[in-house]
Amino acid sequence: MPVALYPGTFDPITYGHIDIAKRASKMFNKVYAVVADNPNKNPLFTVEERLDMARAALEGIKKIEVIRYNGLIVNCLDEYEATSIIRGLRALSDFEYEFQMAFTNRNMNKAAETVFLMPNEKYTYLNSTMVKEIAKLQGDIGKFVPEFVKEKVEAKIRKLRRKKLV
Amino acid sequence: MPVALYPGTFDPITYGHIDIAKRASKMFNKVYAVVADNPNKNPLFTVEERLDMARAALEGIKKIEVIRYNGLIVNCLDEYEATSIIRGLRALSDFEYEFQMAFTNRNMNKAAETVFLMPNEKYTYLNSTMVKEIAKLQGDIGKFVPEFVKEKVEAKIRKLRRKKLV
Amino acid sequence: MPVALYPGTFDPITYGHIDIAKRASKMFNKVYAVVADNPNKNPLFTVEERLDMARAALEGIKKIEVIRYNGLIVNCLDEYEATSIIRGLRALSDFEYEFQMAFTNRNMNKAAETVFLMPNEKYTYLNSTMVKEIAKLQGDIGKFVPEFVKEKVEAKIRKLRRKKLV
Amino acid sequence: MPVALYPGTFDPITYGHIDIAKRASKMFNKVYAVVADNPNKNPLFTVEERLDMARAALEGIKKIEVIRYNGLIVNCLDEYEATSIIRGLRALSDFEYEFQMAFTNRNMNKAAETVFLMPNEKYTYLNSTMVKEIAKLQGDIGKFVPEFVKEKVEAKIRKLRRKKLV
Amino acid sequence: MPVALYPGTFDPITYGHIDIAKRASKMFNKVYAVVADNPNKNPLFTVEERLDMARAALEGIKKIEVIRYNGLIVNCLDEYEATSIIRGLRALSDFEYEFQMAFTNRNMNKAAETVFLMPNEKYTYLNSTMVKEIAKLQGDIGKFVPEFVKEKVEAKIRKLRRKKLV
Amino acid sequence: MPVALYPGTFDPITYGHIDIAKRASKMFNKVYAVVADNPNKNPLFTVEERLDMARAALEGIKKIEVIRYNGLIVNCLDEYEATSIIRGLRALSDFEYEFQMAFTNRNMNKAAETVFLMPNEKYTYLNSTMVKEIAKLQGDIGKFVPEFVKEKVEAKIRKLRRKKLV
């Protein structure tokens, strides 16, 4: 009964993440979407906000649960009795970084098997960073994230703008 | 109960293929190693020889069965009630070709989900073509394929050499 | 009044080629789709067949004309008083080859400017070789080429099959 | 009568940018070099300084005008009645990022056509970041930027050095 | 009697660096491991700490000497009468950046010859940044760096943690 | 006293090969340019012709000797008491193949150290295959190969043309 983790910063969750999560849920008995609680990356949203958005976005997809984790993903594997790490494979730059991560994880935990899935081709070039950049330039991000995520991104950016932080 | 196909030419099967097959067998209820019966590729071995070697090499790995298929892998998915296609992801050139194949397969069969697994890093740069080239130059391929495959490759090449075909 | 060449083997023309040709036609006063008459590449179709299919597929797109050329594209530039070479940029492997071609062309003709255009993302991984492989395995290529091209590809392959050539 | 935008940070403009701008000017009726007014990227020069240098460097090239823009490039397209976005294609890492940008722009504005041009091969590996790094290490950047840009870069870095900021 | 420089930030030195340094020492009469004194990169360790770790790690390898340098590597070449720059070539992203650096160095100093060596394949995906990230998440970095480096990294991170800086 | 091999098909030798050979000769005490006697690759020139052209092209470069070898390069290393294999690193596709070769060689002979050198940037995209293709299309290859090589390539192609082989 294989269990998988789908780790990420989800800052914020996009249609690309949702697409991968759905595909993973069809292959595994249980998939944990693991929201990384890593303060180093300097995310736009707090971990609680990112958890809330991920939960709302993945609600209704069977066998998926959203969790928060602070630490190495290989330790998270042990804790949740998971054996696989799900990663979306989008584009070339991804590929190298993902390979590096996957070999490092396997190095630290022999049983850590990274499983790469491809998103729908319309999400091949989508990522959270670009979504935030477009929103900062007041572009419409409605094609990239669900409506309630769009609202939260826009509200957050308005707030930062008032504080002269963007 | 997900079922997966692991298609390839397996001309001949290498330790890299065996490594991926083992990894896949831990994730799926059933994995069919699908030996492609494609005369276009001009393989060194006949499809029967490739089947025999693959069967011998994968014997003893639970839940794996070696089959022969002549046609599109997406049709094979339907026939064997499989939903996933396993591919080993080795190096950059792979990546592009594999993406192209995976999108094409999904285009022809919406349910076709390609799952990329990474071999052990010592097999990252191993492939059947290089194995055959080394054997033709009378190098030792014992690190790349099982002993009985090595013998068959060497015998085949001796035979071709006598006929002045290599 | 810039004039551009869009060279290729077009063996056969696909929706990806048509997409690029349309985009080019909006930018240039005249675009010549140049069907290469190179017997080395061992195409499935004769140059006349490839010309016919390209003409039928590009008919009705303003400012595009299909021509046949035997020789270096940089000489063709001079002959047709063109200054730009159009190339569709699809995927990584393309990129390297295209760069090589483009620098070589510029090296031989200083005025040769290669212009890269991106096809619609649904054609990012489409190419003629894959179309032919799918057809040989009796898959449906209707999503990749126009109906009359599909018929010609299938007829050609049936013919080769009767002669035991595929 | 196609009009094109050539957007960038131009921090500072290099011979690579100038080379691409010249090539574009031969293909389009009008090319706007668009200096991005994006405070997020933390440029070395103010937008006014970057505009001044770009204007001085591109002066005398027919049909080119330097403008400043704050917002999404797809909105700038509408405002200037342009249909094409010019991008220099230098190296692999570029390629991926540029593809992502180009698909995102097309996603937001269907008419947004990105046109990739190759710089002279001697500028293939040149970019503004490396120019600034070399200048910080007191290397000679005279081969990479025009004389008056070199002076401004060196003056700016001397100023930052006095403030202990580099 | 060729002399080579092996420049890097060495923040901290890893088994990958040590592997490359050993390989270089077999090819050159003298190899200087050049610890870059560049405050811009915001290293975890001071230049003195990085020098100390590099010296301890490379002690006992013949013909290697660890030096500190502040400036362009091409000037360092002149100063130490070296002609070659050693670089480890690990993965794709490396490749592009390294090419850019190597051409830039050659541009500034015609005699600057960059020599790329491959580390043992088990270090193909290892770099200092990943080592530090793992240590911050309290993972064991004992497989990636010598014991005394591991202790220093862990001590440094404990110190930063007490100051709430990681 | 390190000795290096510079293996290749040299079908025919180009300015790119000559450039790399010169660079290698400055680093090693002796460099053997190894012309591979591999009938599988179906070269345009016989091994004797390729040897003759390589010898003429590399004549006068100190410490370089042209040899012929039939077999694995790792065996050639032993025979000539060499420890390094020189490879020119040109472009991305090269990189992957070269890595694969280098790891395979090291796998078969632990002491086999592959040393990658970069050609002059004007040769970055040059290779023998493109030279032959241009010559077949009656383009001028004088920028890519020495005059006497150009004459031999043109004579060879005229001969093949008379026999209707190109």
C-alpha cells in the first residue's frame, strides 16, 4: 500500500500543483501534500496561509491530505510511512535541480524513491514565482490559480504596496 | 490497483533496466516489461532473444512479467488494463525525447500517465547502445549487464564478425 | 520590405509547421516555405509529394508561397532576395541544432538572419518523425496533421507494408 | 507594418543588446527598446540612468526608440500597437526562461508573438550581470560595453565602494 | 611546467572539491586552490574559515597549495604564473555558467585555458549550497564533507540559530 | 610527465580539432591524436586518408603525433602510457554524450581521466558532419577546414556524385 509525499512551498498553490496532485492521487493509496515550513525561502505567504490555500484547492480530491512539515523530507517519509516523493517535472531547469534533490534524498534515505510526473502541457511553464511577478505588475493571474487564491495574492500584494514593500 | 507497463527495446537488457524494473515493482501491483517488437529499429537481437534475456534477468522480481508487444504503447495500456508507463530518466537527451513521447502518448490516450523513475546513479549514463559498442571493440561489458547477457552479446558479435558484418 | 524563407523537409507537413508558417506570414511581406530537395535524408515522400502536401496545407494563408530548393539555404536567400530564415523552436534538442545551423548560415552569408518563432504550446513536442512512427504502428495521426496528409501517410505506409519495407 | 518591442532591464546596456537591437531594426518598421521600470530587480542603475545609457548607445540606429515602461509587457504591446516581442537568445539557461516568458505572454495576450534573434557569436555568453561582476573586481569591461557605459559603471561602483556597499 | 589554479568559494569545501583537486594534482606540476575573497556572495563562513577548512582538507595531497585571492581570476593567473583554470563539471546548469565564465576569462586573458574535469560520479550532484541547506534542516552531512568540516558547519548553524538568523 | 590522447574520427579534421590539439599540446608533454579505425561509423574517408589529413594539418605543432587505433580508447591509454583523454567541449548535445563516454571510460579504466577543453568560440558550433553536408550542397567549406582538406572533401564528393552515391 504505497504512500507518497508531494512536497513544496506552495507559495501559492497553482493549477500546475493541483494537476500533479490529482495524477498522484490516482496512483497511490494516500498522498500527503507537504507544505514546507522553511523560513529561509522568504515566501510571500505565511505557512498557515499556504496551508489554507492548499487545503481549499485540493479539497474533494480523494486520498489527498495537506500537512505541514519542518525538516528534511527524508525524515518526513519515515514519519508518515511513505516511500515515494512526488515531483512535477516541468522544464529543463527543473530537471537538473530535481535530479540533484532526488539523488541527495536517496543518499540520505535509501528507500526514498522520487517519482516524476508530468503536468498537463498547458502547465509546463507555470510556476508560483511567475504568478507572483505577474500579480505585482497588476496582470490577471486567473488562468494560473483558482479564484480564491487569486484574491488572496492580490490582497497580499495590495497590502505590501501600501507598505511600499513591492 | 494500479498496473504499469515498462516498455523498451531491451537490446539487450542492462543493469540499468533491471534497477528501474525493481523500483517500479515496489510501487505497482503489477509491472509488465514490454519488449517492443519493432523491426524498424534494427536491433542486434531478435525479439525472441530479447524476451529470453529480459525474462532471465527479471526472474525472481515479484510482480514483474515480461511480455512482447507489436504496436502503440497506448493500445497496450488498454489491453493490459494498465494506467501507467514507466520510464527510466537518465540524462538530458533522454529528458527531451521522453517528454515528447509522454505528451504524444497522453495526446492519444488521455489516461496514459508516464511515471519517471531514476536509476541508481551508477547507471545514470548506461545504455544498451554503448554496451554494444564496447562489446564490438572487445571491451568487457561485465559491469553493465548480467553474465548470461554478456555471453550472448559476445557470441552474437563473434558471429557477426565472422560474417564481416561488424 | 523583408522577405523570409521557411525551410524544411516537410515529410510530411504537420500542424506545427502550419502554425509557424501562419505566424511568420503576419510578420513578413512574403514568406517562402522552402521544401528541401535533399535525397540524403531518405524521406518517406518524394519531393513532389511533399510539395503538394505543403501547398495544400498552406493554401489560403496570405503571402505564403511554397517552393522547392536544391542547395544551400544561404544561396536560396540570395536568389529570392530574402534576408530572414524562419525556424520553429520546439524543444531543447532543437535548440542546439538550430543554433549550429544558424551560426553556420550566418558564417556563410553575413546577412542571413535566423528568426526563431514558437509554435502553439500544444505543438511543442510534435515533429514529422514521430508522426510517421505512430502511423507505422497504426496509430491515429489525425491530431497532428490535416486529414488529407493523414490519408497520404497511411496510403504510403500501406504500400511500404505490402512491399515488406516497414 | 509590424512594430516590435525589445524589453529588458538594460542594467547597463551591453554590446550584446546593441547587436540584437540593430538586427531587429532591419526586420521591423519600428522597434521600441523598452526599459523596465521594475524596482523589484534591484538594479545597479536608476531607471533614468538606464534610459540615458540605452538612448546614447542606440542613437543613430534607424527606427529604434527607447521608452520606459512600468507594467506587463503584454499591456505595453497594446499601448504601442506592437505585435512582436524581441528577445536575444544566448545560451541554454536563457532558453528555458525565455520559453516560459513567451508562453506566459502569449497566454495573457493571444497576439503576443515572441521573436528570438541570435546575437553575433562573440556575444553569446555576454550579459549585464557578468559585466557588473567584472567591474566590481576591477576588471576591464571595455570589450563588453561602449566607453561611456564603462565610465558610468566604474563611477557607480567607486561610489558604492566608498559607501562600503560592494 | 604547467601550473593551474582551482578557484572557488569553498563555502565549505566538499568531497566533490577534494576529488577534483586530487585529479588536477596528477596532471599539473602545481595546483593552487584559490579561495575567493568575495564579500558579495554572502558566504556562511569567513574567508579565513574557508581557507582553514580547505587547507585541512587538501593537506597531504602533493603539489596543492591553498591561497586566498581578491580580484579577477585572470589577474591571479598572471601573478602565480599559471596558465590553466581547473573547474569541476557536474551537471547541466554548471555547464552553461562555466562556458560563460571560461569564454569571459579567455576574452580578458588570451592565455587563460579552462580545463574541465569530472568528479567521481557519486559527487555529480553535490554542491556546497545543498550541504548547507541539509545542515540547516538538521540532516546529516557526513557523506558530503569531511568530519571536521561537518563539525564546523553544524557549529556555525547552531550559532546562527541562537541569533535567529536561520 | 603526463601524456594525453586526443581521440576522434577526424572525418575530416577541421579547424576546431586543430584548435583543441594546439591547446592540449601546451598542457601535456606529449599528445597523440588518435584516429579511430572504426568501420561501423561509415566515414566519408578511409582511415588512411583521415590519417594523412590529420598529419598534414597538425604538422608543426610540437609534441603532437598522429596515430591510428582500432579498439577501446582505454586500452590505447595503457599501450601509450597515457593517463588523460582530451575532448573538445562544444555544445550541449556534446556535453551529455561526452559525460557518458567519460564515465564509461573511467568505469573500464580507473586511471582514465577525461580532460575537456573549449575551442575558440568561433568553432563552438563547428563539426565534421556539418562540413560534409555543406560540401555536398556545394557550399564553400574554406572557413571550416584547411585548404588541402577542402580540396580532398570536394574531390571525394565529386567522385561519389559521379557514382550517384550522394
